[in-house]
Amino acid sequence: RLVLQLARRSGSARQERTMAALRGLVMAARTPLGRAALLRRSDASYLASASRGGSSGPGGRKLCSALQTSSSAAPEAKFYLLSYDYVPDILEKRGPYRAGHLAAAQELERTGELLLGGALKDTQTDVVGGAAFAFKCADVKVIEDFVENDPYVINGLVTGWKIAEYAVAVGSAQ
């Protein structure tokens, strides 16, 4: 509503610039990754400038303030690792459950909360003994829900699992 009020108060040239900037913000905010990028922006003056069409005024400050307020209220996403231990013959038993398992993982990947996941194969024995998943999410409940609803867990293919917060020290994922 604030966005529409700001756009209506602007003149026609300013209104077009404001609406173009706001359409970009709305499109970015539709995805978790886009929201995260907007919330991480430290140069909020860009947003204020874009919404004012480059001139100073109260509209840009209000928009910028609203975005900053919403970003400070959002919990910060953290990295987590989920590890699974599998039954010894997982490759033979997973068939009927694999599509559901992958669909759940792919949905979390689509939301940006699951970064990657896959089976762990021992390099000496060539045996798949478990799996690992890397998450970036604001609430560990996302991972707990994934585990509780995973067809592999429900059908006894996972013999044990663990969630650990992952303190990334090196790498581009920071």
C-alpha cells in the first residue's frame, strides 16, 4: 500500500521511474533468494533514490525506511548440515520412494533453502552409507519438517540422522 501511495503522489515522469523501480523490487521479492538479496543490501540509498527518481523527498525515505524495518524484523538465515545414515542396501530398496524423496528436496532447492544434497559413497568400499544436505534457512524447523516427511525416513531407509549448525569460515557461500 505504501508503494502505491508513493507512486500516486509522484508526477508523471517520476511516477514512471518509481513504478519501474518498484516493479523490479516486487519481482525480486517474489523469491526467497531475491528477498534475501534485497534484505542484504547495505546501500539503501539506492532504493530511496530509485523511488524518488533521483531527487530528494519524503517518499523515498518512507519506502527505504519500510524496507529497512522489514529487514530488521526478519530472522537471519544460517547454514545447517543434515546427515543421514542409510540401511546397508539402500540402492536396492530406495526405488519406490526415490521420486518422493527427490521431489521434497527439489522443492526446498526451489525456495533457496536447500543448497545441495546427495549420497555419500565410501571411496574405499564403493558402498553408499548415507547422505548429506546443506541448507541455508532462517528456521531449523524447515529441516526437521523435511526429515519428518521424507519417504526414506518414513519407510525405514534412514537409520539415523543429525542436524548441525554449520559455521562457514571459508568460501563463497558466506
